[in-house]
Amino acid sequence: MASVPSSTSGIHLPDTARDLVKILVAGPFGVGKTTLIDSVSEIRPLHTEERLSEASTTVDDLAGVREKSTTTVAIDFGRISLTGGVVLYLFGTPGQERFRPLWQDISYGALGALVLIDARRVDASFDVLALVEEAGLPYAVAFNDFPDSPRHYTEEQLRGALDLAPETPMVVCDARDRDSSIDALLALVQHLIDHQPPEQSR
């Protein structure tokens, strides 16, 4: 499996960069996509966040995320270099239904998606999973470990609730923690390597 170099080269791509890979970081509103990209990016991340307004409360479901005061309105963007010359370009996608028209443009050229899920509100993830599957993207699922996340669900129960295929990676991560977030991304990268078409693996 790929790993992360001990040092990065600032804003410039490392000389060893060989494979540039576009990855989506997807998930419902308030699940931690921006936080994850912040935690792993070797460059200063690009954010397109705006403050939530009174008007947005009538269209955005704030259940479970009442403390949230901003939202991504286009993309988040970050970059991380892995050993072996692999560089991941991370595109964080908006989580609300009203930004659905952006999906076709943002997902174009992506090789896979890391879907963040909040175990406190699993049902909020169904629309995003449907979008990822409609786009035909391989994906891994990462449960962002909030302090009050339920601990009593088994892996089988969570897979059943999300209707995940047996081969779909499912991990737990803390989006605030660099190492934990990198492990989630590496699970996706390994999944992409294991399931790439034969003509690409030669």
C-alpha cells in the first residue's frame, strides 16, 4: 500500500511526482469534509465557504449540526503526496441537495471518492452515496468519529444500513487527525489499485 513521505515540498510538486490522481471527498452537510482536507493537505487548502444565513435554514437540514456556522458552496481543494510518485488532488464537494448540479462538473475526471459518514445521522448519507454510484466512481466509506458517535453498531449493521458491497472499504477516522485521515485515504487508494481494469494494471 502507498504511504506518505516524511516531508513535502511546499507548494511545488515533488520531483518524484508521477501519477496525479483526482479524488472526491464527499459526504452530507456538516460531516467533516473541509476538516479532513485541512488536516492532510501539504499546501494551503482552497476553501469556498460562506456563512450560513437565515434564508439557508429553510433549505439546509441542520439536524445534528446546529453548531455549524459556515458551508462549502463550491469546492474545497487540497493536495497530498504519497510515496511511489502518487499525488492526490482532493476535491471536497458540497453536501446539500441544492448543489447537486455541481456534481457532474466536480466529479469529471475523478478516479474515486472517499465518502465521509456521520454515524449519528446515517440516513443523511444516502443521497451522497447515490450520487457517487450514479457517477460510477469506486469509493471507500469513512465514519468520522465524533465525540458522541454511537459505539454499539457492528460493522455488519453499518454495512447493511448503507447497503455496501462486500468489497467496499469501510473504516473509522477522525477528520481532525492527520494520520487517521491519511489512513482513510490510503484505504481508498488501495481499493483503486486492487480494482483497476486489467489494461491499466499492466
